[in-house]
Amino acid sequence: QWGYAFESEVLVLNELRQTEASDRRALENRLKPLLAAPPDLISIQRKGLHPYDAANKLLVLAFSNERAAITIAPTDRRWFVVWSDVGPMATKDAQALWDWYAEGGRAHVAAWLDARDLSEFNPGSIPPMTSAKLAMIDLGLSGGESTIADMARAKEGPFVRGIVGAPWTPLIQEICRGTAKPIRREALFAALEAAGWRDLGRLHSAEHQSP
């Protein structure tokens, strides 16, 4: 609530996890302004005092044991996602690693990083797409969104022509035919974006003037 951690240069989220798709999407939107600039300033709420703006210099590192830790849009430009299938380190190996750190290993790591050539690194470029990120994009959808996205990718049902448009209520009714619970329009749009479909905006023709 107060945002004191936003004054940091490195913000570490040790366990990123939300069970419900709606919560994952809310978390994604909450983190967006922290992951890239602009915004160049982030508001810090001081308890009992006036808020103030701090420079947005955050590097956010998030860790999770969940494949679907957060919702990520297919067009995301902020997250670089990697996944490891390696199991927990054995106690003996972990102790050996900590001993190496204590005996000068940290200095070796720092020297290696300091010598690394970063002349070609572009911090403003889109992070590389990885299989872990593709999985997180797909798993971040709700069950209904995932079903619609699969239909749209395969061009099945109302998506057979490769294009859909308003009015949305008949389209949603056709998608949900035979099911008890209708979907929201927001879920439809999220599923289409995940399926790689593009929003062409409000269009009309000479014959059909109503967008």
C-alpha cells in the first residue's frame, strides 16, 4: 500500500503467485508501471504524510514455482521468462556453494559480470520470446478463455472465416451454446488476443455505415 520498496534499484518478488485468473490479471496491471519507464516517476505514499514521487529506477526480479504465476499478454514487452526443471539442490552441494561464496566466490562472480561485453545490449528492445513465456501466456488464461483461444486458433465454430465482429452478444451466445455459464466480453477479447488475432477497431463500409 505504501510503496516504500519502490525507492529501490532492485525489487525482488520471491514468490509470484495468484490462483485466480482475475487476480493474476490485476497483479499484471499493478506491476506494469514498475517494470518499465515511462512512467519516469512512481508515487510513494508516506504513512501520515504527503505522498511524493520517486524516480522509477526499478529492476524487478520475480521468482515462482508456478508455471502460471501471472497473466502475460501475447504482445508483452516487459517480461523475460525462463524456467528450470532442476530439482532442489542437495544439502552437501548447497553447503559447498556457500563455502565457495565465502572463500571469494562472490568476487569471482562480480569480476565475471564486470568483464562481460554488454556493448550490443539494447535495454529498450523486446525481450526474447521463450517457451516458458509462451506457456505462461497460455496458462494465464481462465478455463473459458483458453477454450475460446483454442477455437480461434483452429478457426472452429464462429471463427471459421477468420474474422468476427459486433454485435458481441450473439457471438458469445454461439460460443457458449450448450454451457450453463456465459462469458464476459472482456474474456472474449483476452482469448482473441492470446490466439494472435488482431483488433482492427471500429470499421464500416459504404453499404454498412454502422460500425
